[in-house]
Amino acid sequence: MFRGCSRSLDAATIGDSEASSPRRSRRKRARHAWGSGRCQWRNRPRHSPGACARKPYAGSHRRAQGGRLSRIAIIGSCITRDLWPILGETPRNLLYVSRTSLASLFAPAPAGVTTAGEPPNGMRPQPHAALVADLRKTALAALVAHRPTHIVFDFIDERFDLLSAGGGLAAHTWELDVSGYLDQAAFADGHRIARTTPACERLWLQGAAEMTAFLGATPLREAKIVLHEAQWATRYLDATGEIREFEPVVDVLEGRMTVLRDQNAMLGRYQAAFAELAPQAARIRAPDDLRLADTGHRWGLSPFHYVTDYYRDIWGQLREAGI
């Protein structure tokens, strides 16, 4: 099994329904799923093609139009956030909103949930902050307050199921599983809405429409919108440099399986729908031959931890968008 990523960086961070009990055997089950979002630093050799062939791009925060320094917000995942450290940059003026969903961002907060001031159960500060932001619905206010010149969306974190509880909605992430918050009474009657169901897609489409309306009705209308159209890799580079195929069925969160092809089809629908709602968005996408996962990735192997040249290509496209 594989692990996802949510390690903290030197930047501002917030980071038909399927019924099931969210309280069942959570902590031990969740510790090893690559889709979970927990990350481990792995000092493995890099084998990505061209990984050391070029120097990292410099000047990650060029001046935006009008002479202002770029202020970047990411509503997405590590595939966009990791551009900076993988290519040797230090993120500045960066807001990272993660471990949420467009459906959850605009939903009511689950009533009666108490969150801790300090990360519980050994969680790191950034993943806990992202979880609290999702439960309390504070990310949108933080986004407006950040006054970004650019907002980059990617939908890789839209792999988690949704959890309906306390009259509200939250992303059912690894962080929520291990936090202990699911033991609270507010979640006793909660039910899971599986990500690949029509019910979840309807909620997401509603959230996407609300997001684009929100962008137009607030000072965020001045920001340049960028859509990072990512897909899960179907192939990966192993430790010997050989290219291998992922299994067709993968584990998103311990015991929650998904068909990789179905996940990519869903991402394609999400991206097309968002682009139609936000026609002003700059759409960036790496060539298919660079959509290759890397066993030597800093967070380990997963279908969305790519070879270094993937990040180089996306970085170049972001530079063309003014970032």
C-alpha cells in the first residue's frame, strides 16, 4: 500500500449515498493507506527521467501584472504545493487549502463538533489545521483575506468520500479518521457519501457552481484563476528504473477501494465542468508521457506522486500564467 502527503511547508496553510458507520476501527485501519494523506520522508534515489538534467526554475514569485508581488493560493493538493520544494524553491506569500472538497467548502459546518487547540494523536500541525478549517468552514474567509493574485485549483484531493453529520458536510479524510473527532456525539448518526456515487457528484457540481459565483462576487474576481488538470498515473518508475503498471483497483483510504480508471474519468468530468463554469481560467496539463509516478518520490509511491519532469513541465506553464 502507499501513502499520500500532507507534510507542512514554510507557508501559510489551512490546507446515491452509501451508509456506513464512520466510527468503525478507524485509527489502525487508516495508518498505511497511500490515499490517506499521511506522508513519510523517504531518502530513496531518484530515477525520474531528466530529474537532474536542468537547474530548478528560479524566481517563483515574480511580480504580477501591475507591479505587485504574486500572492498565490492553492485550493488542491500536494501535486501543486510540491512544485516549490521539489524544484528547489521556498514558497512565500502562499496559502494552501487542502484536505477538503468544493462540496464541503460551501456546506454548513457539522454542528456540535469540538476541535482541539493542539493537534491530537500525534498529528502534525498543518494536516490538523487543514482538518479544522474543513470542519469549521474557515477556508473561504482565509482565502479572501489572503488577497491572492493567482488561485490554482487541482482536484486530486477530491478522492475522499464525504461525511454527512450534524446537519453539515465534511471530507472523510485520513486526518479525520485519526483525529479522534469521530468519537464525538455529533458524528454518531453520520453517514458516508461515497465519492464515486451520483449523489456525491451532484454535491460537488453544486459546490463548483458556488465557488465560481463566490470568485465573481468577492475581491477574488481580480485574481487570475489557474486549473491544474491532473490525472492519476497508470504507470510508475520502480527503484531499478523500470516502468511498471499500477493495479487497476487501488486503495484510497484503508479498505476503501476505487478503480483507477474510474477516478480519472471522474476527474475529467470535474475539470470540464469547472472550466465551463470558469471560462477565464488558464488550463494547464502535463503531457501524457510525463504522467508517470515515481517510487523515489519524496512522499513515496502513489499514482499522484510523479517524476520530477512532470513538476518541471507544470512549473513552466505556471510561469507563463504569471506565477
